[in-house]
Amino acid sequence: MDQVSLVIILLAALLIPLIMAKFKINSLPTAVMEIIVGIVIGPSVFNFVNTSDLISQLSTIGVIVLLFLSGLEIDFSLFKKRRTALTPLEQKNAVNTPKYSPVRLSVYAYSTIIVLSLLLAAAFKVSGLFSDFWLAAILFGTISLGIVIAALKEQELLSKAFGQTILLISVFGELVPMMGLTLYASVYGSNSQSLWLLLLILAVAALLLLRFKPFFRFYQNINKSTTQLDIRLAFFLIVTMVTVAESVGAENILGAFVAGIVLKLLNPSETTRERLDAIGYGFFIPIFFITTGVDLNLRTLLTSGKTLLLIPLFFLAYMVAKIGGYWVLKLRFKQANALAGTALTATTMTMVLAVLRVAKSMKTITSDQSGAFLLAALLTCVISPLIFNKFYSAEKEDLVKTAVHFIGANLSTVPVAQQLRKGWYDVSMYTNHPENYQTYHAQVPVTLMENFTAQDLQDHGVFDTDILVLGHIDAERNYELAKAAKAYGVRRIIVRFEDCNVLNEHEDELRELGVEVYNTPEANITLLRALIESPSTLLLLNDTENSIYEVRVLNHLYTDVQIKNLQFAQDITISQVIRNRKLIAPNGNTTIMYGDRLIFTGNKQTAAQIRQALATAN
């Protein structure tokens, strides 16, 4: 019977994402649907599944892996002190950029949650609805990090400032209650260890971090598909930290979360994270969420009048406790997104389950109260993501086009500028030739300048750009301007350098400065060689409908996917894959990995959108 229940759970885990994709159910995270399906197939409705020791153990492993992956999601670069030497363009843009960082906002927001949780707990105690003040405060302050991460991933927001802010609030919403639960159990429990032993968790974490710090520097040289050393290290960290946490009287999820932080600080490769995600979200975590729904026996819970009274009250408490974050998020993000983010942080389930499990073992909560807390938490998991998906829209700071400034308007630069303007680029051109200005100003934005000295260009804001293209035919002028632009702080500079004098060292000097140099003779030689070696090159060059693109794959939706299975595989042709500075000749069975650079051809209309989709980090 145990095996049959497990088969049904795994079948449900397989069918849920397929059905959601088929019927385009995008308003709820997959994790929430898994909980709902668990209720349907459990004792509440059809009673197909009953939890057994085996399923309970797999569910426990699922929540441990979920908390481990949650710790692995934290972007610690956000906590680093910002460099003071901003580029001039960054300084210029900083005028319109809010001064509140994701870390600062998250600290402010969760501080309001702590205050409101304490006030709500006091209100329940005074009213006699729930007398355990500290337990209520811990529960009201929880946030379901796993569901928040799922929602942010599906919207591709984890790399954005908004996503990182909500993620950090959720991290606090899981870590602070986790520490609060540990202290609560240590003070009021009978079997807990001394509080000072909790420091052993941090001590062991620090020891593991120092011991394995060099690990990812050399394991690639000895790693094999049959060894998977990085995955073995990950599970060693999990088991070690969970064992230490339980040994000192803390919760196993605290150890798992710290283990994820340790692995994150070890700086694993993206392929390591991809495989860990595959193991967690592919097997253990769905079992946890579905089992959570199975364990909610609504037939029993809804027969109690007190439970029916407490469910809406606890639901309101969960929501009201997070409402202070709205005014904090408004300091940087637009009003609708502040509302969306506040709603998303109101989701709570994972820590509620852990807290209630501990409280029931300590006999500080009744079954009716526990059921009310669980059902109210489930309601937040359904309603909050709906509100989030309804109100969220892209922030203005995430829609900024790449600025490209061309110095020199001529037959080489104008056609390029015209094509770039159709894509995600903000193009400006500058010339000091009146006749060129008269010829081209109606086709592209061209500014006529009297001089092309470095000071004049700086005064006119020409160096305030993401990419500077020096397309003037005068090699020496381009050389001087490139050095000036580099000193000014322009990140990327592309220079036309037509001086073929082998004794001229200026080209080598520019390359050493990190400037990208090109010249017509070398381009012609490369083109002729390409025509000889690959005659179809000429067809591509003369094709006005198609073009060549290069993109670095940063979108996890398209990683670990074979080329033939890409949803847009019929629209583009991938000619080269660059991985770890090595060229790979791809075929339909080639698997795209995170960080790969793809060189592909496709229709200019659709290929630009595909390129943007592949390069969007999430």
C-alpha cells in the first residue's frame, strides 16, 4: 500500500506541470497546485493516498532539500559594500536611481513584519483566541521562501532588484522564525539542549566552509560522470549540518538552510546548481508539497466550529503582519509592484508546518488551532500569488535599452546604427562633417559637432554610454579618443583602426587596454576565407531577412535542454556553441548549458526576441 500511494504521488507530480502548461494556468506557482492536488487525492476528497512512514521520510527529505536550495539562492553580492568609484554613466544614471538597495529595503520591510507580528500576537492573547504569545508571533512572521522563489523564478525576477528585495525579505521571513522556533523550543521544551550549543551550528558551518573552499578550483579536473563530486559534497554538507542541528536541539531545517549558505559561499558552478535543482524539484520537493496537502484532512478540520472561526482570523493575521512592507517597497518600486511584492511575502506554509510540528510535540497547541493555522496558511498560498501575478509589471529600471554612441557617420556606421535601432538599443551618432550630417540625419539620430576633441565629446555627453563605437576613418584620432574614453570610464569601446603600419604600436596598446579593435583589411580577409571555406556565408551576408547573432545563455528555462527540444528550434540555426572557451559543433542532441555562448542565425524579427529571451537572467 505504501508503494501504491508513492506511485500516485509521483504520478501527480508528473502530471501537474503538464496540465498547468496545457491549460495555461500561470496565476499559481506549481508548489501551490501540488498542495491543492494533495488535498484532492488525500483523505479530504478521494482518499487515494494515505501517508506512511516511507512517504513521511521522503517528505521530510523534501523540506530539508527545499531549505537547502533556498540557502543556495541567496545573492551574497548584495551584502557587499558598493564600490565608490562609479563610472560617469553610472553617476549620471544614479540621479534618477533610488538610493534604497535590496538589502536596506528588506531589513526595513521585515522590521515592520516583526513589529506587526508581535502586536497581532498580543491581540490574540488579550482576546483569548490564542494564548501562546511567542508561538503566534513566530507563526505570523513566517514567509514561505520556497513558494516565493518559485513565483519569482516563473516571472524571471530573481536577478532583478525587485526580485532580490522580495527574496531577501523572504529569507528573513524563514531565518528569523527558524531561530525564534529554536529558542522557543529551547526555553519551553523539555528535551532541548543548552542555548549556547546553538553556536556549534555556526562553528561547524565555518569549519566546513574553510575546509572545502578550494574544492571547486580543482574538482573539474578529476570529476567524472560516475563520481559527481560536487553533488556528493552537497549532500555531505546537508547531512552534516542537519545532524549537528538536531544534536544541539535545533530544527533540521535550520541545518539544511545553513548548509545551502555554506555551499553558496563555496561558489559552485551553475551546472552544479542546475543538477541540485533537478534532484530537488524533480523528486523530493514535489513529494513534500503534495504530502502537505494529503495531511490536511479537511473533513475533520472543518467539523470544528472553533477551527472555522480561527481560519479567517489567522488568515487576516498572516496578511496584516506583512502589510507594513507595502510602504517600504514604495520607496523604490512603483505602487502596483509594491502591492504585488507585499502580497507575495504574505505566503506562508513551509515554516508553519515546521513550527506546528514542534508545537504539537511540545503539546502547546491543540489540533483545532493547528488545523486553523495550516488552512489559513494554505489560503495565503493560493490568494497571495494570484494578487502578485495580477499586479506585477516590469520596473522602469529593468526596461532600459543599451546605449550605443557612434563617433563618425559614414557608410560603415550608418547601416549598422539603423539596424540596431530596431532592437533593444538606444543609438546616437555624432559627426563633424556637415555634408555627412546633411546626408544621414534624416535616417538616424545624428548630432553635428564642430570638433571631435576628447573634451568636446565629454562635454556633450558622448562618453556617457554603454558602448562607444569609434568609426571615424582617422586611426590616430580614434586612438586618442579611445584612450580618453577608457580613462573616462566607458565600459566597452569598439575602435576602427585602419593604420596598417606594422611599426605602429597603438593598436597593440589599445588591445592591452581592453579596447576592441577592427579594421577593414582584416575583415575582408576573414570574409574571403569564410567564403572559400563556407560558400553559404555569401547567401547569409546578402540575405536582408536574416542575420548572425551571439548570445550568452543566462535563462535557466533554456538550460539542460537539447537543441532539438528548444521551443524556437525551428526559427533559428545554431552554428556554434562556445563553452569554457572551447568551440563545440552542435547538433540536435547537444544540450545547452548555463553560460554557453551561442552563435546562431535567424530572421531579424524573431531572432532578436529569442536572443533577448536567452540572455534574460532568472
